[in-house]
Amino acid sequence: MTAPTVVDEFAYLDLTLQPGFDRIRPRHSDHEDSARAHVFRWVTEFRLAAGPALRRFQAADFPGFVATTYPTADPEMLALVTDWFAWLFLLDDALDDGPTGRDQAATDALMTSLANAISGDDARASEPLARALADLWRRTTATATPAWTQRFLEHMTAGMAAASWETANRAAGHVPTPSQYIQARRHTGAIYVCMDLIDIVTGLTVPAELYASEPFHSALTAACDVVCWTNDVYSLDKETRLGEWHNLVSVVAHHEQLHREAALADAAHRIVTRLGQFYDAERTLRDHDNPAVAAGLDGMRSWMRGNFDWSRRTRRYRDATTRQPR
């Protein structure tokens, strides 16, 4: 069977996934332009990207992404979460696209530097990503509750451990099973961290007992999976060309011995199924009539729809064929 072109695959995915996402009304912040101007100054100030990397960063349109995932954020909060997006995606590029993510010692050294930045021991940090993280951490936790800060720290720490896990897999040539991958993906994609930021943007913190409840956990993990797997199907060509196996389509194709087209169809089916499970959990949670829970659910909805719309249009994935294969 002849493999479809990148354009054909995108058209197939758009057509297959659109009905599931149509139940979520797309929204957009009015403060995108100010966030765009701010984040480019911030990235330059911390020397996170320059030359071709900066041009790729600008073409990816992260401010447009944030404007659809946090549509209710005020200008200050939208600037903060846009900086977080810039940092997370540039860290992802450093690990997935460059030599750091294929060298265990280098990855562990970077993770140690990031952990030190969070703890406040960043005075001697030479790594731009660490210095930028220290800035983000101070701004984000300035008004956060201790309980939220602890949860956020746990999610950041889990993400760092997952990054080291991916590097170990690359070094060993190990392809994780779909089950292993799905559990780790929520941390490697930092999606829990991004969902945590909904509370900062809204100024409402979900109570611990509700956050730990089965309905909220079900809604949150379903939304996280929808976001991560949507990213996987649209970034497949970029990651395949760079020799990256950590992708739902790739691990399913490998372990279940499926052709690329069948693995893509499987991933699309999983996404639509998880969307349905989110809607089921959401109906149960609406009965709690808690403002923070309602804001959290609305944020998850905006995240799923905004991520889908951005993934379909961003040049970050459509320009994949111009990148050099590993």
C-alpha cells in the first residue's frame, strides 16, 4: 500500500477528528498581540533561541496557540502562560531534536539544573533554560496557594523524570509499549503542568478533595490524553524524520505490527473515544456546582479544542518535510 502524503494525512485527520471537537466552541483571547510582543522579548532576553531556531519558533505561532487555550486570561496572565509555552516547547526541541536527549549524562545534568532553578539555587546557573525557568517559577508561584504549588512541583518533577526515561529509551533503542507510553506521555508532554496553569489564570484552585475525586481525575486524564495524542498524530512526520519513537502512532505501529495508515486510524479512534469519556465525566462534575471545578472543565475544553485547531494550522508540523532526517 502506498503511504499517503503529509497533506493527505492532515486532511484525513482533520476530517476524522473534527466531529468530535465540534462539540467545543472555539474561543480566542483579545490579548494575543501583546502576548506575542512580550514573548519574543522574553525569549531574546533569556537567550533561549537565535538564528534559525528563533525563526522556527516565530513561525510556530505559540502566542496564537495560547490565545486559544487560555482565552479568558488577562494580559498579564496570557503573557505568563505564553512564556511557559515558549519554554516548554524549546525544552522539548532541545531533548527531542538535539543531542541532549540522546545523551543520558547531558539530560540528567540539564534536569538537575532545572530542579535547582525551581528550588531557588539558580544564582550560578549558566543554562539559559534554567535561568528562564527560575523567572517563570517566581512569577507563577507569587500568588499561588501552598497546595497548588506543591501539586505543580510534583508535576514538574514527574516531567523531568519522564524526560530522563525517554533519553534512556533512545540510548537503549527501546520502544516502550503502548501502555507504558500512554502513562508517561502525560508527563513528557507536560500537559498536567499546562492544566495546572488554568488555576493560575482563573485565580480559582480546585479543592484537594475534588481534584482527587474519581470524576475529576477521569475528566483530567481524558483531556490530557486527547491533547497529547492529537499532538502525536499531527507531529508524526516531524518526529519520524528526526528518528523519534516516542509517539502514540509509532509505538502502536511497532508493537501491534500495523501499517502507518492503520496506526493513524487507531490513534484517531482513541482520541474520539477519550473525548466521549471526558464528556461523560464532565456531566457528573457539573452537579458539584463548584466555581473552580467549572473553570477547570472550561479550561480543559479550551485546551482540547485550541490544541486541535493550532495543530492543524501551525507550520511547526507542516514544515516537517524541510527538516533534516536523523
